[in-house]
Amino acid sequence: MTSYKLYKPLFLSLSLALAGCGGGGDDETPEVTALSVVNPIPDQTATVDTLFSFDLPTDICSAAAGEDITLQVTQASLVAGLSILGGDKVFGSPDEPGVASITITCSTETESVTDEFTITVSDKIANPTVEVNAPNTAKEGTTVTLNAIAEDGNITGSIVSYAWEQTSGIAVTLTNADSAEVTFTAPDNITTQSSLKFSVTVTDNDGATDTDSVEIDLISAFAPDVSLSFPLALGVYSADTIDMFGNVEAASGSTLDSVIVFVDGLEHEATVTNSTWRVEDATITDNSEIKVVATSADGFINYEEIMLIKTLYDTSIDDSISDIAVSESTGDIYVSSEGTSVEFKHFNINTFENSDITFTRAADFAHLGQAPTSITLDTSSNDLLVSYQNGVSKIDLETYQETEVSNENLGGGDTPELILDIFYDVNNDLLYVADFNNKTISNVDLDDGERTVIETSTNGILSVAVASISDDIYYSEGASTSNNVLIDKFDGTTTTNVYDSDDESNGGSPVSDLAINEADGEMFIVNGNGHLMKLDSINNTETIVIENLFSVESVSNSLTPLIGLHYDSTRNVVIAAGRDADGTNKLLVIDPVSGDYAKVATGTVD
């Protein structure tokens, strides 16, 4: 309820006021002596989503001269989006149709009268809209789904019908052509490069319509397979001129003619080596459009296209990084960190989804208050495996419940003393654990927690990785940034030193983690100078990929974040996480050839 006071007596009219001054006879107008509504407010109309503004008049009621009139405004109902401001104004954009009922009560000391009026809000008059969601390409013989995303412009309206039709191209049969979603099977035996066009018309309950169309390129069985590995659509890039690369493969029975990359319409011819294409030094902007077109010798094309978005993931990494874990098949990246509490972050480089992981533990969890030292993915069970100083746990990525796997009280074998790295081998369903203090590598049975030592070193072991093709186990040794780079290979029987550099000018031993590109005989580490290094195990050479990439200190310094590295053999990129010299964490996707990279997530650590 809102009220306000009229401080001036109101009169019916100027003639009424004059008549009250004197004169007689039958024509004399009597003086106003009672409170009454003299100017009732007419009913009002408004429209949804349209600004409505109405000032309540001040001369609604009249009373005898000298009497004060107080007005009270009450609302029996008010449509959402409208409000009464200051007691004398109805204002706003209505959100829905309806009727607002408002009562004005005029009062003096002895009596009161009311006036009521309504505001009838009508639905807006708007046509429906429709947009087709469909793939750009369809490979012959595959099932293709088209979706009509339709919306009626009226609040009370609805879409009552969908009508799909094919407007050009080789005739196909549309299934459920009168629904929002239709499917068809792309034709077989495509003899020339061609496309299909479709349109959909939607009608609402008022009979209004809208139409949208789509064109889909047919991909012949003789067209090459082509993909774009780098750059990603999302990220902030290290330079305005970068290399671009991806995979390409000629179809069986055909040969590859060319791979052309269009960057904002500018054409670049790619160099193809084996199954990889590359374009060097292409200029990009914050929102460049990139299209990679592979053409076969007989004229069939396939392509992939993206638009760059200069932005980072919303989820930030604001504590000391422990490690990363990557699923190449899904594009999922997990980052573990520890500060005021243990944290796990999730990112996806295919869908660009990201989030904090909220997990639960039992009250008697053995590693409460401990920082995680490493993580890895058990892709067979969809578990995130986590190591702490003296044990291993798992987080079920369906329920996000963390439970113990192996520690001094769970499972047999050597008691863990300082686990620095773990690696899950999907081929053998085994977890490998690098224990720095014990100078051992053990495998852990994930069912009963049993620990079996399989390799012993003369130095503390920093990291471990298993080659997916050969099942060879690689591990790095050392304790500080001044030690040699020393990497060994264990094939299950024999230990071989595969890399040994005594060049301390290049920074000494790896600080943490080891990534393997087994196909090319390469390994990646971050050395004591913070450089990302590529080690050629065949020729025993080392190359600086990126200088001063991360800030590093002795691994024994608990205040220094560890570094997570992974070589993604699907995209042929290095994924890395660590801390910059300015104290800023960063998650990077790196081209290991050019050193160009995209920063996709960050976080500031106090």
C-alpha cells in the first residue's frame, strides 16, 4: 500500500469556485461539502515487453474547502514487470499478459471514497523464428540429423507445425519430416562433388510462419580425411603469427592432391609430410576464421573449419599445481592443485566445457591435509587416480567419491615414502608409482592395493611414463636443478639409459613429469632453467622448444608447484601446466615443432 497527501483543496471547476463567492437564484451551484471522486481514472492497456508509464492524476477526488485529502494506492493484482513507483506512477515492461487491478482511496478526517481501474496487458504481436542446426558435411552412407530450433514470439503462442523439404541435390528420404528433428541417409556412390539443400517452415498458433534453410556438403568415400589439430578455437596465443597443422589421410583407392588452409580468406598451401599437414607463419586475429580443405586427385573434398575466440576457460587454477591428466579420446584435461584445500579442475579442449570438481571423502580418509603429488586417468573405470606422499586414492568421475586404493595400511609391499608421480597403463590395467625416497617404481593392483617393485634406481625417481606401443617404462632421475638429465628405459627385463646429458648450462635434471612421443622417439621435460625441452632418444640430442616457460626450483622445495606434461598423440601437441615467473599459473596447448602455444586457462597464486 502506498499513500500520499494532497495539500491543496480541489475544486470541480473554475465556475464552481466563482459561484461559491456569492450570488443567488435557482442557477446557483452549491458549494462542495462532501468527499467525492470527480475524475475517475479510465482503464489502461499495455503490451508485453513494451515500456508502460502512467502518472496517477492528482485531481481524482474533491472535498470541502480547507479539508486535506490523503490518497492511498493499493494493488489487488499487478502483472510481473510492472511496479508502482513513489505512490504516483505505474511503470515497467510487462513480462506476461494479464490484468493489473489498482485501487485509489481518497480520505479526509471523516470519510473516504475509492476509485478503481485496471491495466490490461496484451501479448505482443510477433512472428515465430526458426534456425536449423545441422552438420556442415555428411559422409556418404551415414545417418545425418537436422534440428529445427524454433521459438514463438508470443508469450502465449506455440509452434504448431514443422514442414521440411529438400530443395536441391541428390534426392534423399527425410524421416519425420513434420517434426522438429529429421534424419536422412547420405547417398552412396557419389560420383561428383555435390551438396544437399533443405528448408524447414514452422507455423505458430496464429498462423504466422518462418523459414530457414541449410546446405550440407556431401563427402565421398574417396575424399581425404582431414583434421585441424592446432590452433584451437579457444585460447590466447603466444604470437600473432603461428604455425597451423593437423592430420590428413588419403582415402583407400585414392590419392591426395592438396591441403589448402584459408585464414580469413587468405589462402595458404600446406606442406604434407606422411599423414601430417603444416602451414608456417600464418597471421591470425582475435576472431580469425580458419578453414582447412583437403582435395583428392579426382576432385573430392573434405574440410574442417573453426573460428578463433580470444578467451580463456572460466574456471581458474589458483593454487600450487601438482599434475595434469589427459584423456586423448575425449579431450578431457584434469588439473590437481593444493593451497588452502585440495582442488581438482576439469577442462575439455573439444567442447570447451570446464568446471571445478566437487568431491567427497570419508571422515577417516588417510590423506586429509596432504597435498596431491600426481594424477592420472584410469580410462577403463573412469576414475581419476591421485597420489599423495605415502598413498594412492581414486575419484569416481561419475559419483565424485574419493576412496583409498593403496597405502601403508592398505595393500602389501614396500611402504610408500614419497610418491612423486603415477601413470596408468591402459594396455595392462596397471598403475605405476614412482617413489622418490624409496628410489623404486612399483605397479599397484587397483583391486586390492598390492604394491610390487619392478625397478630400483640409484637416484631418486621424479617421474614415470609408459609407452603405449611397446609397453616400455621410462623414468627420470635426479633431485635438483643442477643434476644431469638422466632418463632410463625398462622393458620388463633390462634397464637402458636412453638419455644422459651433463650439460648443466641447459638447466640440469627435469623438475617433474615426462611426456613421450613414442612414434618419433621424442620425450619432453621441463629442465632446471624452466625451458621446455625436446629430447631425441635415438640421436641423444636436445632442443629447446620454449625458453623460460615455467618457474622452477628444487623439487624438494614444497612451495614450488610441480609441472604437468602430456604428449597428446591424437593432436600431436604437448599439454602443459605450471607456474610462470610472475606467479601466474597457466594451462597451455603447445605445438612442439614451432613452440607456438595457446594459453587456455590461468590463475593467480598469492
